[in-house]
Amino acid sequence: MNDFFGKAEPVAPLAEAMRPQSLDDIVGQRHLLGPAMPLRLAFESGKPHSMILWGPPGSGKTTLARLMAKTFDAEFVALSAVFSGVKDIREAVQAADARLGASARHTILFVDEVHRFNKAQQDAFLPYVERGLITFVGATTENPSFEVNSALLSRATVYVLEPLSPEDLQILLKKTGLGVDDEARARLIGFADGDARRLLNAVEILRNTGVESIDGAFVEQTLAKNLRRFDKGGEQFYDQISALHKSVRGSDPDAALYWMVRMLDGGADPLYVGRRLVRMAGEDIGLADPRALRCLRNLRAPRQPGGRARACRSRPIPGRGGKIQCRLRSL
């Protein structure tokens, strides 16, 4: 809202306006927030403890930290590891100490993207967490075992948040009240890719068009190209290349093709994927059928007129149940 005599106030986006106000409002994360589950018990205990929330974007890390402050009637102080340093940490801790002495109110210090802090910056939290002056809540999209100091890990409990399932996203979409048909609903859920914030941002874009009847074609036309979750050299990168290897070892050609195309769609280097395929042909399939390696060698053959590389014909490969097939046409 704009104040006639003051500055203009920002309008909160839909994702912020619909931020859950209680644990029961949260969609998803039932493995942590269901009855008798770890985080539910932590909230019900009435005693906050330091923790690290590890999960993909849009899984509810910031929401859980805010709800913790609200539940325990604590002061919520947020820092971003992208913009903050040791000086900001010391100022936040000094304010927490003064607040505790003046009003006996505890402070929950939330650090977003904590994995971006270096070792010295992470060590700055240790004495204050040890004393109980602050309750440390860190949020990260990277594996804490690799990115967070062991000393800080020993003082905080790690909770793993999962991407929202299609069923969870459908519940969230229903809460927005957006009128869509079945095809549009499926496209929106696919576009979100497990990210609640991405879904709500898409809903807000569709709302702003003013169109009352929204179908799948309109969703496809209005929204930008869907970018899959993929981080070059990060957690998602290794998860997906591992899934590709396991699909080949499990003799599941459909799953193997899915993970390969998903990586390429997410921006993976085709040459890297090609090298991985060569490794799988030599190691995972191996001597079960040497044609697998020969098939991949054909992908590097001189290109035919028209710019397409020669590829082997689709033939079943014996071994591994005979299910792995040479279906690749080109990278």
C-alpha cells in the first residue's frame, strides 16, 4: 500500500503472502513434520535447538525458521551468507546479548546459504552457539557434510528437506484458488519441479494476465521455458549422473534415457554426458556385449550432410536381461 505522505511500500509477492503461519499450514515434509516426527517433536518440546536445514529451493527452509521464532516467541534475525561477514555476525550477536539482558527474549539467528561462509566465518558462531546465547538455524542447498565445518555440525542437528511431491504441489495450487483445467494443472506442477516458490510465482504471473479460463496451451505460451533443477558440479549434478549410471546397471532403458535427457535439458555439457556413456559401455555393460562401446564410438563419427552424426541402428544388447538397447541417435 502507498502512503500519501510517505514512501511507497513494496507489495509482497504471492509466495510471501501465502507463507504458512503455523506448522499445520505447511504443505509437504511429512517425514519431518508429521505426528511424532523429529521437527514436530522439536517444536512441541518448547525448547529450541540449533539446526541446519538442508534442502532444494522452495522446500520451506526459511518458513520453518520463521515459524520456530514465532512458536518460541523469540526474536528472528536473518543474515545472508552472500552479503554478510564476521562484522555482521558480531553485530547480530551483540544485539542478541543486549536483548536477552533487557527483556530476557531469546534470539534465533537464521543464516541463509550458510555454505557460502568460509571456515573463519563459520567458526565465528561457535562460542555463541556453545553458550546458548543464540539458536543457530542455517539453510543450505549443498551437502552440509562437505560445506559446513565439523565443529558447527557437532553443535547443530541436520534436517533434510525434500522437494515437494506432485500431490503436495496440487494441494498448494488448490489453495491459490486459480481456475485451471487438468492439462494446465499438470503443466504447472511439472513447471514447478518440486519448488513451491516457483509454483506460486507461476500462478501470480498467470493471475496478472487477467485471463479467467486457463488451459494447458495458455500456460505453455505464458510461462518462460522450464529450467530443471540442475547445478553444475553440485549436489543435483552428482545425484543425476548417479541415477543415470544406476538406470543402466538396472537394465532400465527408459529411466536411463530420462536421466540423460534431463541432464541435457538442464544444461549439462553433452561431451561430458558422452564420456560418461562411454564409461558405462566399457564398465557397466562391459564384456556382456562389446557392441555397446562400438555403438557409442559411432556417435563421434564424421557428420553426414545435414549436420547429423551417424548412429547405430536400434538393436537389443544381450546380457543384463537383454533390456538395454542402443537407442541413442545423437548427443
